[in-house]
Amino acid sequence: MGLDIGLKRTGVAISDENQSISLPRSVIEATDKQTWLSKVRTFVENEDIEKIVVGIPLNQHGEEGTDAQKIRQFIALLQERLNVPVIEWDERFTTAQAERSMIAADLSRAKRKKIVDKVAATILLQSYLDSLRFSEHSPCDES
């Protein structure tokens, strides 16, 4: 499961059974952490989630800012309360990429606002899944 965590909304994406394709799933709207955690837990239990990939917002130089520190609080909550591994993943430019793809698809601003978070979660989860496939087939691993 991929999470694009924001202070008001969290985009949720899940992968197919083969862990090769990321699919947009939902947007969690919650401002308090306990309600948010309850909704994430429901996804984990209902979708039989094996791990959670959380986007860390880094700046263009790869450094963490205040947003990343806020997201780390959510990550700590997941690690304390859920029994699944939590993987941090660089989410630089995922929201911008999501916006560009939705504009190219000619979606209205209102529609984009409703789904941008889950599209961004889908992009970040796909990036993670692609990295797994690349590392499995890397010629550097051959002896």
C-alpha cells in the first residue's frame, strides 16, 4: 500500500497481487491522527496489506524540511500501532507529476482536486514497485 500523507488528506494506492502495478484506491480525509490511523488500519486489515510505502517530501536537493518532519510523526504512529513494515520513499515531484497527467487528461480543476492525492500515491507506489523489479533484474547482481 502506498500513502501520500498530507495534513488534511492522504492518498491511498494499492498494488496488484503480483506487486507490479499500482492502483489508485482512495483518499482518507482526516485531520486528527487517531481517526487517520483507524482508517489506515481498516485498509491494512481489509486489503491484507503486507507493507506500507510512505512518501517523504524532500526538497529538490534531497533534503528534509518541516513537511518531512511532520510526515515522520505519522510514520512513527504506523510503526507503533500496526504490525506491518513501513518503508519511507522519496516522493519528490509526485504531486506535480499527478497534476500534469490529470491536466493532460483534460480533467477539470475540481476533479483534479478530489483525486490528486490518490494519483500521487499511485505514482509513488509505482516508483517503489519499479525499483523492486529493477533490483531483481540488475546485471550488477550477476556473478
